[in-house]
Amino acid sequence: MKLKNQILIALFISGLFPLAIAFIYAIWHSSVITKELSLDTADQRLEVTAEKLSAYFNSRLIEIEMLARNPQVQRMDFSIMRPYLMQNLQFKNQHYEKFIVGHTDGSFHNTAGGNPHLKMLRTFDDKSASAKPKNIRKRDYWQYTVGNNSTDQRRLYISNPMISYTTEVKQIVATSSIHNSDGKTVGLLGGSLPWKNIHNIIQKLERHLVEGFSGQAKLALISKDGTYWYHWNPQKVIHLARDEEGNFLLSKNGEKQTIKTNILDSDSYQIKNLAPSIISGKDSLISIKQNNSITHHIFKPILSSGYILQLTIPDSVLSAPTWGLVNMLLGVFLIATIIVISLTLFISKQITSPLLSFTSSVEKVKHGKLDKVDIFSRTSEFNHLVNAYNQMIKIIKQREQSLSESEERFSLAMQGANDGLWDWNIITDEVYYSPRWKQMLGYEKDELESKMSTWEKLLHPDDQKDILESLNNYLQGKTSLLNKEFRMIHQDGHVVYIHTRGVVTRNDSGKAERMVGTSIDITARKEYESQLHELNTNLEKRVENRTHELKNLNKELLLALDNAENASRAKGNFLANMSHEIRTPMNGIIGLTELVLRTELNPAQSEYLTKLKASADSLLHILNDILDFSKIEAGKLDIESISFNFLSAIENVISLFNVKAKEKNIELILDISKSIPVYVIGDQFRLIQILSNLTSNAIKFTEKGSVTIKIQNASKQGFLTFSIIDTGIGISEQAQSDLFKSFTQADNSTSRKYGGTGLGLAISKHLINMMQGSIELESKEGYGTRISFTLHLAADTTLEKGKETGGIRKQNKENQSYTSDTLAGAKTLLVEDIKTNQLIANEFFTQAGMLVSIANNGKEAVEMAMLSHYDLIIMDIQMPEMDGYEATRLIRCMKEYRNTPIIAMTANAMQNDIELSLQSGMNGHISKPLDVDNVISDIERYYSHG
């Protein structure tokens, strides 16, 4: 095919093909967009229709509600309310057929007649005195407004469609519950909305709705139970059932039967699957394909009634506007095709005419005629091509002229270069060695024979085999290049390192004919590489020696670290064991002392036992300080962040030290700002611990005067400042710097006179730092001390003032026993192996009202739990036969004990012990010795939260 025809076809296809694609896409896209717009329009129109019907139903509900609020109606005396209702019926007869008054027993009256039940007025069609009373208890509007209205709420309701008992008219009832003056539901008032009225409204709305869809769209009304009440197919609309003779069919109860078509029983599985969602009031769009045609069904809820509107539109109606656009696009496409053909012919001529002339000029180049082309075209691209061709002819002539000059310059450049050149004629075996090549080996330009054997003789004997093998492989085509380093012998006998690159030229059959290459003297580089290798070798040896030294040092460090960890574990184990061993007898001392103090004692006995308990409490305080300090050192002391009653916590501290201050005849003063919040977020226990340590020290070192606790808001938002000010012995400047260090007091005489471990202030400082605070000391020896600290305690505004939580515990002042409303009657299993602890705990729990059973070890506790059920289990940890952890795990496996509160009550008081208790399935952890003031409240808290 000629070039002209090829260009013509190419231009035609390249112009028409994109146009055709654009035409097809425009038709498809316009069809999709038109259909989407039509569906959106239908959806919006249906929504407007639903809103209008919703407004209609809402107006009826408001009217009925207003009537139901009338005092005459609220009295539920039909003889009184009937004139009032009849009067309103005259004004509203365009909406209502009648009013219905329903009673709480299901009996009813209506303005179209009376209820034959209980000899009331009777104007039903059946005048017989023996007529069976009718009841509306089964009607959905009675169920919603009266039957299920246990909370006496005012309820408004639009009923499902029905046939009237009295008039046999299809109707909907707009209903409101009736309430007496006390707000109690006493009945219902309903307005019967006849079908003919609503039918007229829907028909008007339907005409307006479908006029934009060529009259082919159809509207249906679905009740809240799915029944069709309005439909383009009359057979689907609710109607009375008749036999072949036209008589009404009656149910077993003697009522006229109705025939209903429900959307839940739709023939379309798509509509049937979404029917529950549609009835629940969700917008839906369903497209159904059947018999090669598609229909779209849009569902919209009528909000005030629970009814649903259904609009059905054929797909062909939605696509109809597209055809007009298709016709317009087709005309555009035909016009565009004509334009493309005309342009194709014109452009083809513009391209081919000068191109043929140019081709004939180029053909002359074959015969060595390098003449310029003088052709002009209207296309700038072709003119550029001609100019480029003419420029190429000019460059070829210039290069032919400069070729000889280049060869001469190359020869001179090689002479000036530092590389040696060699040129081997493989056929004649003659080799050209440049002067520089010979000079690298110590020879003058005329001293070596121009043969290949000359090069082979000068090769180092150890390298001859390798280099000759590489050369042969290259000449045979087994390798792609020759690039080798090897050694040659200098004229004076020393070794010269040479780097050679070579390239071969072959004839048409692939046989090597000539090889040209260069050689470089790399002796200096090789010497440098040798020196560098030696340095690297020495460096590697030094690194290896240093690595060996570091490994030995690392072993020593690991050994030291292991020893430190072992010492830390030993310390922890020692503290844990000592804590357990001390707390066990302490529990007996404190518990028995508490029990004895509750008995009748003479003054001397009461004083001795009180001092004994104070000494035991002091010993326990020291033990707790040591454990807290150990936790701080190990980094295992945690700070809580929970809401608590700040004022209550401060009152606890004051009450704790009031007696001690009075014994020393010291005034204990609380100065707290009125702006301090009642509830704050922080760690209540650690706050009390800090205040108790500092207040205890202040009272301890004050012989006369006062101790003041001052609390105010800090300058920084969310922080409080606490100051403990005493008029005691004061602290010297020398001792102040060491005062907050562990196991430190002002001097040895202070320790001897006042006692103490020196841990209280150190622990307090650590706790303050952990709670984002700081502590300061001001003191002068003989003039008292002021210790101030600041803590982050943000106000909790979510709790109401004065709100308290937890169980209720009552103290009987007469016999010093404790009772608990929360724990009273709780069947409790106490698991404890030490008899003294059993005695103490049993006495405490029994006085609290708990019913206590005792197991001597974990194994016995599991057996007792299998035989009887307990509301609460108090579990010791270290016991013979089976410990508390294992016993808890076995009890938790029993189905009836999965949620039963199990509380650890043990002398194991370390943080690790608490974690193990919780991991084994326990709800809480109470440490011995037992504090009667707190143990019952702690058990109440765990018991209440399960």
C-alpha cells in the first residue's frame, strides 16, 4: 500500500475512533446520570409526600390529645363527655367519622352508638338485649395507650388499618391516653379517620407525585404492621371477606373477617428480605429485575404515624429523557465525522506531497551526492526535518575533512599519554609497541622486536599460564573482554606490575584479526596496597586483643550484676520473710489486745492494754516504713489516681493525732482555706501517710506550744500547698542537709530521746516526688520547724458535695463491737491455720454480723466449699497441706464460685504477694495484723464489688 493511502487511513482512524469512543461514553454516562437524577427526584418528591401525610396525622393526634385533656373527658363518664364530643364532631366531621372512648377493661363507647356491655347506652345496629358485648382489648391502639402503659405516660398513637365493629367502614384510629387529675391512665380517646377521607388525600398527593413520570409511577401506603392500605391493585388493599353469595365471612368470635396483604409476605425475595427494615422506618431503595424489565421501589416512613409510603417506578420511565440526548449526540457525531474526513484529505495532501519530493532527494545519497534539499512545506515539522537533513549533510562533509586531522591528533595524544599502546596484527603476528610501553620495562624504542613472542618472554613465569589462558579465551569468544593485572620483568631484573585492557576486531565470519590495547604501570599502587594490607592486619590483631580484653571485662561486669541481683533478691526475700514472721505474732498481739479492750476492765488494766496496743501499733508503723522504703528502692511503689473526699481524709489525720497532742498538752490546729475542693483526684492513702509522718514528727519533737496543719491552694493550677508548723526543738543548719536521707535524724541524742528509725521523712519526700510535688524545710534550733510541700491534687467536680460511697458500719459504744449492714447474715468461710488468728478474726467477723465457718488449711477449704455454698471466703496464704493460691484456683473452677468474693487475709504484705493474690483469682488483699477500724470496711468494699 502506498504511503499516501496509509497516511490517509491512519489520519481517518485516529480522528474518528476517539470521536466514536467519546460518543458511546457520552450516551452511557448521560443514561446513568439521568437515571440517578430521576431517582433522586422521585426520592425527594416521595419524601415531601410523606412529610405532608405526617403533618396530617400529627394534626389529628394533637386534636385528639387536646380533647383527652378536657376535664369532662378525664372523668370517664360517657353520659357527660358525649355532648362535648358530639359538639366537637360537628366542627371536625370532615376528618372524623366518630369518637371512641375506651375503658381499662377493654369496654368502649362511641359517638355513633353505645356499648351494650353493663346496660349502657346501646345504639349499635344490633338492638337485641342479648347482644354479645364487644371489646377492644385486642386492638393495637388500646394495647399501646392503655394495656402496656404501666408507667402512666401520655401516649399518642395512629392505629393499624381496621374495619369498624359498628359501621363496617375501613378506618384508622388516632388515639390518646386519658389521665385523671392524679396522672393515672383511666382510658383512651380515639378519633376514627374513615378511609374515604384519607383515600382522597392520598389520591391528590399521588396525582401531584407521579405527574413528572408520565403517569406510570404508582403509590402504595403500608401500615406499621406491614399491611397494604392503599395500592394500585385493589385486591391487595385491606377489605372484608365475603363468600360467593356476597355474605360476610365471620370468625370464630362472630366478628367479620378481613383480608390483608402484608409486605412481609411479598412475592419478591428482595422486598421480603428488607421488609422488617422497611417496617422499622428506614429509607430503602430496591431495584427488581423481572421478565427483562426493571422496576425501582422507594420506601419512605411517615414519621408521626409509623406508616410507610411505597413509590414504584419502571426503569424505562427513568431512562426516557436519555433518548432525546442520544438523538442530539447522534447528529453531532455525523457532523463531526464529515469534518474529520475533510480534514483527513487536506492534511494527507499537505504531508505526502513534500514527503515524496524529500524521498527522491535522499535516494541520491546512495550514489555519493551530498547535495542540499530545497523543499518548502506549510508544516513546520517537515521544514524542521529538511533543515536537519541539510545540517546533517554539512556535518558529514566537515567530519570527512577533519577525519585525517583527528588521526594525526590521536597519534600525538598517545605519545603524550602515560599509558603504553600496543597493536597486534593477529594474522601476521606483528605487534606495534609504543615508546611508552617499552619505557615501562626499561627499553628504548628500537631495542625490542615487534613480535608477540617478545611480550611472552617478558611475562613473569608465575603469571604466564594465567594471562595466556585469559587471552586465548577472549580471542575464542569465551569471555567478553580482556582486563587483566599481571607481572612483567624489567630490563634490570625487578618486577613491574602491569594492568592491560584490550579489544579485538573480527571479520565477517567472527575470526579475530586485530587486537589493540593499552598497558599501565601499577607498581606504585601495588606497593601501597601491600602496605595498607599490612596495616589492616596489624589493626585486626589489635582489635582482636582489645575485644578479648572487653570480653573479660564484660564477664566481670555480668558477674557483678548477677551478684547485685542476687543480693537484691536475697534482700527482698529476707524482707518478705521477716515481714510475714513479724506480722503473724503482731496480728495475735494487736487482735487479742483489741478483744480484751472490749471487755470490762479496771482503769489500771485498761491503761496497760491501751499502752500495749500503742506500742504494737508503733512497731507495726516501723515495719510498714521499712517495707515502703524497700518498695521505693526497688521502684515498685505505685501511686493511685482516684477521686476521694479530701476533707474527710484530713479529718482522719486530725482525729488520729488529737489524743496524742492532748496527752502532751499541745494544741493541734487545722487551718484550711475555704476554697479547697471537697473532692480531689489523687492517692488518698499516700496523702494520709505523708501528713501522718510529718504531723507525728512535729508532735514528737514539740514539748509545748502548738502544731498547725495549714492547707491552701498553690499558685499553680491543680496543686495544693501543705504546711506543718510546730514550736518544737527545731533543727540545726548542719543537720538540715541530711534530714531527708534514709535512717537519719538530727543527731544521736535525738534518736535516744525521741526514738524512731529516721525513715519517715525520707519516705515522705519520695512519695511527694512521685506525686509531682516538692518539699521544703525551714527551721531554727530552739524555735520550731516549718515543713511545706506541694502536691498535684486536681479538683473532681463530677461528684456532688457530701456524696459518700461504701458499706455502712455502726460502732456500738456500749460494748465496743462493730456491726455491718452490708455483711450482716453473710455466710463466710474463714480459711486460717493458726488458732490465735482464727479466734481474733472469728470474733471480729461475728460481731460484724457474719455467719463464720472455719477451715484449717486450703485443702479443707476446698472440701467445705464442695459440700456447702458460702457468700464470702476469707483466705490465708501460707498454710500446710495446700496454700491459699492453689485453694483459690480450685474453688474458682467450681461453677457456683466463679463470682463469689474471695479476699486474701495474710501476713504476706509485699507488692509481689498482692499481685500473686490477684493472679490466683482473689478479689482483694488485706494485710495482717488486722486493724479493726479498717478490716470490716475493706471487706465491705470487696464484698460489694464482687
